[in-house]
Amino acid sequence: MVAQKISGAEVSRAIEDDLVAQVSSLRQQHPSFSPRLAIVQVGGREDSNVYIRMKLRAAERIGIQAEHVKLPRDITENELLARLTELNESPAVHGIIVQMPLDSQFDIDGHKVTDAVSPHKDVDGLNTINEGRVATGDMGGFIPCTPAGCVELIKRTGVPIAGKNVVVLGRSKIVGTPVSELLKWEHATVTVCHSKTRNLSEITKTADILVVAIGRPEMVRGSWIKPGAVVIDCGINPIPDATKKTGHRLVGDVAYSEAIEVASHVTPVPNGVGPMTVAMLMKNTVLSARRQLERLLAP
Ligand code: NDP
């Protein structure tokens, strides 16, 4: 069997098209209104600059006003929290994200920072209140972007999730944990694995749907995958490649060339989960703008 490639690039374009239509209809009804996203960056890590550029470009394509709030490396935790309070209080801002990891000269508690973003503007879905809502099956807050993108890609395969055995590799705050919660509430039976899990490849072989987010280049081999499984690879790992101008190329956590021989559907890297993360951020921003407009217009 040769698996079908799940193109995150194509699906994210379709989501963007829908958002363009939503924003244009919002603006027809309320010409002075524009969804607005604040992207807060501390310092200037090169990888963060790349991700931020992608988000700014997507926002522009959709008609979201994105503001890049650049803060210096020597900002203190209190100063950063104060800046977030200002953005929380600004009625013109509908979504706020803080680009992680922080490139700071001082020790800043990342958890405190994500919790300082108002749950009503937390379009990354990383505030503890929104995390708790997802964990308990309440999808009325904001769903974190990469996990939401993974679930969307699984749904686009047409393979039903309910009742399936799902294995998630990784239990991080931003990917592994929330994607396992979401799939649990899609009625899958979910097993979560991490660095202390024993017999990993035996467990992955039981998965009808395998989601991998470990940050280990091509660790998951074809022999770890159940024939016909859906495989979602979140990994973005640069590995040396002398044939490239940059001297490296990106691979996932799954050995793609082996996985396509076994699975029914596989996401590629790049152009799999990556573009979905950006599309879901834009979707959350438009959703937040709509919610805030509704609150404003409510009698
Ligand atoms: P983290 O490093 O925060 O978490 C990695 C998780 O994988 C941990 O739970 C860790 O276990 C587990 N793990 C690590 N090594 C092993 C191993 N050998 N066997 C089993 N489990 C292991 O990573 P993230 O979740 O932030 O990211 C994972 C990958 O996804 C990275 O490649 C990252 O670049 C990518 N990513 C992609 C995004 C996108 O937009 N496509 C967005 C975010 C991340 P333990 O908890 O025990 O330490």
C-alpha cells in the first residue's frame, strides 16, 4: 500500500479562503471593524522571526491587522506582564500571542506569561483556563493551534475518529497533551506516550491513528506503524544537508519514506502540520474578533 499524502498546505489554503470570506462579510456589516492580532516577541531568535513572518503574511492575506510587538531582550518579567495587561485592556486588539521560546536576558516564567494573556484573547489557547476547558471537553474557549490543526487533518482524511485507537507520542503543553485531550473528546481511545514509556514501537503498532510530537528526527520507523493507520507528524527538525543552500533541511519525527509504504494517510514535513498551525491561529483570531463584536453589540 502507498499512503495518501495529507496536504496541510492545501487544507490550510481552504481554511484561509473561508476566513477571507468571513472577514470581508464582517467588514461589509461593520466597515470600521477589523480583526486585530498582537504578536509579542521578546528578543530576536531567528527561528521565531521565521514563524512570526509566516503569521504576519497569513494575517495580511486574510485581512487581519497584525501588530508585531517587539520587546528587547533585557525586558523584565514585570515589564512584559505590564505590556500584556495593556494589550488585554485595548478594545482594538482581539487576539494576543507571545512567541515562544522567549529570548530573554532574565529568567522569565513562561507559564506566568501565557497565563497573563486574557483567556478572551488567548488565540494560542495556552492560558490555563483555556487548557482546562479543552481537558474537560468544553470547546467554548480557544483550542490550541497545532493540536486543532492535527484534528482537522485527521478529519479531512474521512477516517472516523470515534472508537479508534489513537496513540499520541509526546505530552508537551503545546502539542502532545492538548491533542490527546481533543482526540479523547472526539471519542477515540487515547494512549499517551513519552520519554519514559516502555516498548514504544509495540504501542504505536496498535494505533489506528498515530500522532507524533517528540522532536526526534525520523525516530518513528515504518515497522512501528500499523498497516492502514493515519499518521500525523508534528515534528519540525532541521538536519544537516550539504546539498541545500542553508546547509540543512527539515524532517519530521516520522521516517516519511517508510511510513508511506505502510500507512493509509501520512502528513509530510514540511507542508503538513506546520501550515495548519498558522491557519488555526488565524481562525482563532477571527473567532475572537467575532465574539468581541457580538459582546459589544449585545443589548
Ligand atoms: P517538547 O520537547 O516540549 O516535548 C517533547 C515530548 O516528546 C515530551 O513529552 C517528551 O517526553 C517526548 N519525548 C522526547 N523524546 C522521546 C522519546 N525518545 N520517546 C518518547 N517520547 C519522547 O516538544 P514539542 O511538543 O514542543 O514539539 C514536538 C515537535 O513538534 C518538535 O519537533 C517541534 O519542533 C514540533 N512542533 C511543531 C509545530 C508545528 O507548528 N508543526 C508546533 C510546535 C511544535 P517527556 O515528557 O517525558 O520529556
